[in-house]
Amino acid sequence: QGFKASVLFSPFAHPPACRIELLTRASTMWSARLQLALAVAAVTVAGSLAGPCSRLTSGDYGHGGDCGAAGGSDGSGRSAWGPPLSVAATDHIMLQHVIQLQTQGAVVPAVRVEAPPLSLLTEPSLAGTSMSQLETTLKALAAQQAIDGAPRDTATAAALDSMLNWTQAVVAELEADHVRDVGFLEQGLRNASDHIERCQAADSGNTLANATESRRAQHEVCREQEREMRISKTTSGVAYDAVLANFTPPAFPIEQQLNPTFAQVQSVLRDVVSHAESAISWVSAYNATLSYHKYEHEEDVETHAAKVVECQTKQAAFETQLCAQFLNAPETCPERRQCNVAVVDAYSTLQGRVREQESSRKMEFRAAMRVLCLLRVLNTSGSHHKTQLLDSCVDMPEVSTGHLDLNYTSPPPAPECVEPALNTSFLPCAAGFSKRFYESEDWFEGAQMADCIPCTPPVNLIPAEFVERCPHEEGWHYVLDYSDDSSKDDVPDEQAEIAAGFSNSNAFYIGNAKLADLPIRAAQMCALASNARLEDGACQWSCADLPDSSEIAHWPCSNGCNNLGSNQKKLIALLSGQAEARGGVFRSMPKAFFQGSASALTWYVQGRGGAAANVPEMYLDIPYYDAVGGWHVQGYGITLWRVSKDKEFGVHKGGAGTYPFDVDTFQIRVKLED
């Protein structure tokens, strides 16, 4: 009674459709009699529904959503399953709870509730309705007819035929969707396979390998053509030589006679004239033949010579590319694996979506089979027979959906990725290179090969732990970089450590041994200020060329730096902090200036400390008495304090105020012979 007072017969605090939903949700909690009363009451008020809450939102009436919202489950005013049912059909939906109780054996008073005519559930109204909804509706109608034996009329028969046609069309559509998804999976598998192949072909390692193979093939084709031209040149040369060797003009036999008579002389003259005509004809033919073969041979020689040049160019391109493939190829396997994973993930996503559709399709198909069964009940006469058929539909065994099963094939596994190994015996100029790529070919014998191009690994002198503070300029190899941090001891105090080579995050020197091996053709020392940047972002800088001067040959240098192969290399070692005792004043350093607005500043304060203002050189003290093992530019200039625990490189304190920036970085860079 309290429920009736608060919900059913209240002053309608909720919209009518909300009352229907509340009644529906409460139906499983009350007795059969109360549920029947609520259902009857719902039918009574349903006719007044006009708002969006009159729309059917799902086949499960326990999940209808908030009726205070504007519309269906998506908030749009339309059903999640399709267009709304008519008011009469909505009235009939409320009968389902009564019918369910009846079919479950509940005690229900014999209250007659009129169901809407089946003519309202025609095919246009069914569009967008789920099979589960239709199954519930038909089950209710079949149960009602089994109770009261409602007669079949023309309108009922037409409605049932319409529902039968619609259900059969849905079954056909479900089977067509199955065929469509089979195609989706097959196409998806083909796409996955194609993309895995593209992953393999697109990585940078294969790009290098493909470029090498392309240039090798171009060289091969050229050499084959050169071989044919060489044969043609030889053949035409043989023919030309044969013509030269076959210079056999017609003989001119003259019978010598002593004291010839006039008649005999006349006869000889006639023979001479005749022979001359014959000789002229022969010479003309011979010259034509000779000219032809000479032209043919000279043309073959010229064509072959041009082809040789072309092939030697292609040979150089192939050897250069082969070297690049092995020396510059990055690690490509991670790149390829990432590509393969993306392909497999995309294919798995496709399979997941199709699985969801397959599951939904099978549920709809099973519901459709039960709907067809219920339609047979409704098309049967006699209440007793209807009840038996209804029981068979309710107790119908699981409908087989095996023909709707889909085959989910895994994508083909990606080929194993193996990084190419560096086989140095096959690099250009190596012992096995010519035999591997040239000598085994048919065209090689007699081919005019160019000198091979050695494959020299790129020089990388920068230690891994070193961090560039002032970026290194492209085209130079840096053998030393002291980026001074005044809070740290960046450069070793022991000269032996410097000579052996050292590195940390702020400073490095490659060591005397590596320096001795470098084929240096130019060298510079540079002073930079990391706290002052130019317009291009580079540190403020000044670089001076390091000459290969005999002037420093006699200066003492520790740890074998007297045997580095050149005075220039010895100067580099001295500048690294390896000077011993007092060497002297090096007067051959060309003057160098800073950049931009500081272009008037050089490595010393001009005109102070004994440094002349207008000389073209800088005077370098190696070592400097105030910097053990270090060096100093005269004139309160730039200095290396090797054993200092704080500032190890910069401007002497006597000239520090002259510079608008802190010179804190020292670099030595070289260019190598090709």
C-alpha cells in the first residue's frame, strides 16, 4: 500500500514514463498479484505519454537509464536500438511482466488485459528493433493466446507474415555480415603480411644494402657491355690488320729484250697502259676496303675507351657504397621490430572488433531462431497445441551457430633480424675483395679495372663520457678539448696521465700514441668563451694555426713527445700540458682575433707585459714559470695552468678585465690527409 501511495497514486512527482520504469524495475520484488496490479496501472497511464521518456531504451528494462534525462540511453531522445515504438506498442510491452509470471508458474488473478493488435507491429515499425525485444514481445503474445485462445483474424495474420519476412531478412543479413567479416579478416591478414614485408624492406639497413646491390648491378652491366665492345674492338682490329697485311697489287711483268724493235717497244707501252689502268682499279678498291676497316676499328677503340671510363666510374661508386653499407649502417633491428609490432597490434585490433561483432551476431541469430519458433506458435490454432509449442520454444536447446564461426589466423611471423656483420675481407682493397666481386665474373679477363678505393673507417676521437660545451665544427677532428670548470680539477696534474690520454665530462686529450698515428695536414688551437654566444649560436671563439716549425724542435717534452713524427705534433703535445723545465719563447704563432664585436681582441692585452701592439705574431712562453707544465701568451694573455685545482684555463689575472667574457675553453683541432 505504501508503494502504491508513493509511486502509483502519488501527485505524479515523476514523469509518466519514469513511473513506468520504476514499476518495471520493482516488478521482480513484489508478489504476483501486486505486479499484475502495477502492470494494469501502467497500461492505464501509458496512453498519456508524450515526452522523450516514452521511448524504449533497451531490451533489459532494468537498465533504462535516468528518465529525467532528455531522451534515450544516449541522451538524444532516440532508442539505442532504433526508432521508438508506438504508444500502443509501449502499452503492450508492459504486459510482458504479467506474461513472464504466467509462464514461470506464478499465481496470477484472472484479470483480462487487452493486448494491442498485432497490426501495430508491422515491418516498418520493426526497423531498428532488436531480436531480443521482438522475442520478448512474441513470447508474451504467444503466452496470452495460449491462455485465452484469442482467434486469428486477417490483421493478425498479416502482422505475423510481416514479422516472419522481417525476421528471415535479418537472418539473411546476419549471414551476409558473417561473409563480410570473413573477407575483412582475410584482407587484414594480407595487409599484415604485406606490411611486415614493407617493414623489412624499409629499414635503413636494407636501404643501404639495396643501394649497394643496385650499384653492383650497374657496374656488372657496364662491364658486360665493355666486354662486348672489347671483343668487337679486337675483331675489327684483326680485320684491319689483315687488310694491311694483304697489300698485294697486281704484278707488272716486263719481258726484258736486248735491242727491242720499235714494234716491241710499242707493245710494251700498250702493256704498261693496260696494267696502269688495272693497278689504279685495284688501288682504289684496296683503299676503300682499308678505309672501311680502319674507320670501324677506330670507332670501336673510341667507344671501348669511353665505356672503360664509364665502368671505372661505376666501379668507384660501387666500392664507395659497399664501404658505406658496412661502416655507416646503423643498428636496424630495433627499428624493424618496432614496425612489426605496430603491424601486429593493428591486426589484433581488427580481430578484436570482429570478435565483438561475431558474438553479437550469434546472439541475434539465436534470438531470431526462437522468434521463428514463436511465430509458428502464433500461427497455430488451439490453445492446448499453442501451449505445447510454446513450451518447446521456451525449452529450445541451444541453437547451433557453428556456420557463423570465424577463423582468427595469426599474422605470419616476421623474419628474424640479424645485424650485418663487418667482414673486412670483403671490403674494397682487402685480400678477398677482388676475388669475391670481380675475378669470378666472365667479364673480368681483359677488363681495365680502376685502382680500388680503400675503405677507411671514419675517425672518431671524441670519448663517450665527454660533453661538448662549445660545439665542435664539422670538418675538423678534435684531439683536445679542455672545457674548464673552476669548481673541478679537469686536467690531470701528472704529465704521464696526459701523455697516455684521458677523458672526463669536461676535458679530454687523445694521448700521444693516437696523435702520432694521425696523418695531419693542418692544425689549429682555439680559445672560446662558453658564456658568450654569437648570432649563429656558436661560442665566442678565436683560432690560430699551429705551424710545423723547427723552432720548437729543441724544447724538452716529457713522456716521449719528442718522437711523434713532426714538430707540429710535438707542439700539440706541449700545449696539452707536457712541457718540461723552461723551453723558451715561441715567436712563430700567428696572431688570432675573436669574433663580432670582440674582433679587436686577440690572445693577449696588446701593448702590455712586453707584448707589442702591432706585431703579426703572438709570443708563447712554453712552459710558463707561473704555470707548471702549462703555457702563457705574453701580455697578460691566455694561459694554461695545468696543476691548478680551480681555474685551469683562461686569461691571466693581469688582463682579465680587458675581455667582456670569460675565456674558459681550449681546443686543438686537426684536418687529416685524404
